[in-house]
Amino acid sequence: MRNIIIALILILIPNVSMADEYARRMTLTGVGEVFVAPDMAMITVGVSSFNKNASEAMRSNSSDMAVVFEKLKGAGVEARDIQTAQISLNPRWERTTSNNVSRIVGYEAVNTVKARIRALDTVGTVLDVLSQSGANRISQVSFGIQKPRPHKDEARRRAVVDARAKAELYAQAAGVELGDVISISENTATAFPQPMARKEMAAMADNAVPVSQGEMGVRTHVTIVYEIK
């Protein structure tokens, strides 16, 4: 029995030591944000064509889409910045009133592309050109940053500074001293739009189609575990 008690004590001693080691740690999360003006835009644009004959719907759609491609290139959009997003051909059904039976009345062909606009001051003009080219689907205009890495790195630095400031505040309030950094982990940096100043909106409105580019906010979260001396 005595041997069993001694064995249990030996087992518990390192566990107590380990619990004490983990108890003397502080975990803080810091947030870093950077706000920058976007330097590119993405436009999703396409053509929807209807015809009673499927092949005619596709032929008409292809012809109209070729005009869209030419207009995009004529507006300064490079071929490498134009990518097909969707091509589809679907029957259009109609329910008859006499016997309540559905029948195919024609076919709808859809072709959409995503175009990257690198010169933001031409976005309004490009949209205007597209609206006159036969494009009847302009579903999305979004903004982005061509080289986000420097802004993400700055957000990371700010997140670390924020976490450190919080840790020092808590340590001072608790009457303890911070030790070494034990670990650092990061949540993926994200970008999100921000409202635009009125004068910037007015300047963009001088284009053929009013467009507000706003700002892109790059945000990241960093979790740091500190040792408590």
C-alpha cells in the first residue's frame, strides 16, 4: 500500500509542475488594420440571348459577345485581363393555359466574362462603353489591390504592436512582469471596402458612369502567448 502511495506522489509531482508552467502564461490577440485606396477594379459583364432555336441562340450570343470583347480591348483592357466566367445554354419553359402542360418555347444562351481594369479612372468609361456594346448583364463591380503583400505585412506589424500593448497593460494591472514570447499565430489577413469621401465620389462622378471606389481595409489578427515571470 505504501509503495502505491509513493508511486502516485511521483506521478502527480510533474503534473503539478506542468500545470504551474501553463498557469504562468498570458494569451492576447492583437488587431492590425491598414486602409489604402484600391488600384484595380473587376467587372463581371456578359450577354444573354434568346431564340426559339438552340443553335441560333448560341450563334447570336457569340456574335454579340465578340463585340463586347472588342469594346473591352478598345477601352484599354488587355487580353490577359479578360477571363470567361460562364457559358450556358438552357431551355425556357412555358406552361400552357389550356391543358396546364409545360413546353419548351426557346433557349437562352449566356456568356459572361470577368474583366480587370487596371486604370481606375477609366472604370466609368468602360461601363458606359459596355452598356452601348450590347452587353445586357453587368452583374458586379468590385475593387482590389494589385500588390496587397506590403499592406498585409504592415497590418501584421500593427497587430503585434497591439497585442504587446494589451499584454503590458494587463501585466501592469495584475502586478506581474512579462517574459519571453512563447508562440505567435495569425488569422489570415482580409481586405474589405470602406466608405469614400464626398470629394472623391464627386471626382469619380465626372466619368460617363458614376463609380465610387472607396478604400480597401486590410485587417489581420495575431494571437501571442507570453510567459509571465
